[in-house]
Amino acid sequence: VSKGISPYFISKEEFSMDTAGQIVIPRIMLPEMIAGLNAVGFLSSDYHMARIKAIAERIWKPYDLEFFGVETPKGVGKNSEEEKLRRFFDTFEGVDFNDEREILKAMIERHPLYKGLLFEEVILAGSMS
């Protein structure tokens, strides 16, 4: 907001349990929110930005993407970023990122935090009719 972005265009994702979910779930569950958008921005800690960018560039392919990193104190959180990104690639190996159903299927069947969750039917029925 202090950089001139209207609060109307800012949304905090609160449904997910991890970074992959924070990037995937809005893309699939909120089509009305993103309808008409041609650009999407991501705000996070600077140490976390490389992983966010690598994931978002696949999930949000058709959109222009902007990334905003907030300075983090030295040594905070940097150790596991490469391992977590490798796990994302393992989970989504072979997925066509242009196909929302395929992305969701990988999330629900392969991701340890989302595997078999009850909202599968709701997401599949409601957002990709």
C-alpha cells in the first residue's frame, strides 16, 4: 500500500499450509478473483523469493508476474529453500501446468500436506466445471 498499490488489489491467501499451496490454491479456487487480470504480484521474505518465483512461473504461466521481496534478517530461513524447491519439483513431476485439473490432482494425490483432503470434491466440482 505504501508503494501506491490499492488495497483492493491485495489479497492474503489464508487457505493453504505451505508455499506451494499459497501459490496453487488461489490459481485454482479463485477464478472469479483473477478473471480479467493480466498481472499477478507476490510479496514475501527476500530469502524465500527464488522459490516463490520458480513455482509461480509454472503455476501462473499465462500471467505477467511481479515479485516483491521484503528484507529479512541475516540467517533467517535460508537453509531449507533448495530442498523445499526440489520437493515441489518431485511432487509436480510430469504435470502440465496449463491444466488446472492436473495441477490439483498432483496436489491432492502427491503433496504430503494436501494428500486426500476432503475439499477435493469441492474444488473439483466448484472451480473447474
